[in-house]
Amino acid sequence: MSMSLELTPVQAAACCAPLARQPLSESEAEGIAPLLKALADPVRLRLISMVASHQGGEACVCDLNDAFDLSQPTISHHLKILHEAGLLDREKRGVWVYYRARTEALQNLAALIGGHAA
Amino acid sequence: MSMSLELTPVQAAACCAPLARQPLSESEAEGIAPLLKALADPVRLRLISMVASHQGGEACVCDLNDAFDLSQPTISHHLKILHEAGLLDREKRGVWVYYRARTEALQNLAALIGGHAA
DNA sequence: CAAAGACATAGACATACGTAAATATTTACA
DNA sequence: TGTAAATATTTACGTATGTCTATGTCTTTG
């Protein structure tokens, strides 16, 4: 289990003190921005919310597609972005793919944004 | 739960239950995404962090400009985006302009992202 | 093995974004 | 009043983003 020196996006949000506590370094900011970027889209916000609030904490792509007026590849593209950012886990079971929200990543991010000053 | 006709970006984050509690509506997601978009840039993350963590909770643009290797108009542009999103308050005192972080907006956003499920 | 269904990838296109250079605006002060 | 300093606005430009259509991959089942 060799770990690379690079931080995955998920780990990035656990890197540092809250925004209001001390100034983010350049590299810290560059690690966190992709996480926020992944969330900063209405479709992706709804997708992650649907997955996170779904029965069992996971949802099948088949369920998600129908909730939007967008093409299937577009939804797939957004899910990929959330997955690559480390906000959604992906598991294939038979023909279906299930996504699950990484709540600890979301909570790290929330702590970073909303954490109180020293 | 009734909502006003127009939400300012700041209010948007206080609109609804946490992501993981119930699916965001389309309009809720469209209200929140701009807030995250404003944060989803390394320069703006560092700017808001510098302001929020600065002595007195506010910082002068003159202090901020020097911390970056970017042109003054570029910093001004980023500050404008954070201000228009409702994340930074702006006050002119003499020749200088001071920005102050809206911590309640940040905390609303954090609660939305990191709030636990039902 | 072939066909169908679920999901992902590739390519293309219009729009949005981050940045810089040049210029404008506002304020203080000699 | 005029000059300098602090900040904002305008314009321009390359790159990134969101979306679609078309196609590919994988899995199940007839």
C-alpha cells in the first residue's frame, strides 16, 4: 500500500486549519479549489445531494438520470467529476453502477469553510 | 416553508436542509452553486482566508495585492466576485478599501455541505 | 454467440472564466 | 488646483467548462 506524495483531492480538505483561522498557503488553496469546483455546479450539487440523501446512502445511475432533463452522457460526465474529486465512490454491481457520497470528505470541507477563528 | 421571491447569494446557503438530508431542488441548487463557484478558485480561497484570518477580521486591498504574483486589476476582479457573491463586505475608508468576511455566510454554507443526514 | 440494456468515452461547439494591459475614478495633500 | 496614490473598470485573449451526438465497453440473457 504505497502512498504517493501527492494528496488526493479528498485528503486536501483535511489539510489545514479553517479558512478563518490562518491564511491558506498557495498549495493548500490549490488542493482545495478542485473540491469546491466539483461542487460548484447546480447539476452536481443536486446529484451529490440525491446520492447522499438516498436510501442506504447510495444511488444507482439509472435513478439519477431520470431526475434531470439532460442527456445520459452529461450526467455520466458530472458523476465522473464528482468521483475524481473524491466526493463520490463508485461501485459496479452487475449492469448497474452505484455511487455513494464520501461524507467524511464533505465534512472536512465543511470544517474548513465554516470553522471558527482561533 | 415559504421562500422569498429573490434570494441574495448569502441567503441562498441558508435556504435548505443539508445536502445529505434531502435532495436539493433545482432552484436551491441554482442558488447555492454561485456561492461555491465564487470560492472555487485558489486565489479567491486565499483572499477570503487572508481577510477572515486577519487582525480585526478585515484587511485592506493594499495588503492583499502584495501577497500575490498577480496584477492589481486581477486581485480587484477576484475581490469583486467574492463581494458580489456575498462572501465579503466592502468598506471604503479614505483612499483604502477594506474587505471583511461574512462569517455567517460561510457557516451557512458549511452547514449545508457538512450537515448530517436525518 | 447475438442482441439488448446500462453506463462511459470521444469529439465538437458555444459560453464562461482567469488574466493582463490600458484607462478611469476617487481621495489626499502640497 | 494639480499631482500622486489606491482601487476599479474596460477590453482583449487563451483556456476551461457544460452540453450534445455518436460510439464504445461491459454485462446479462435468449
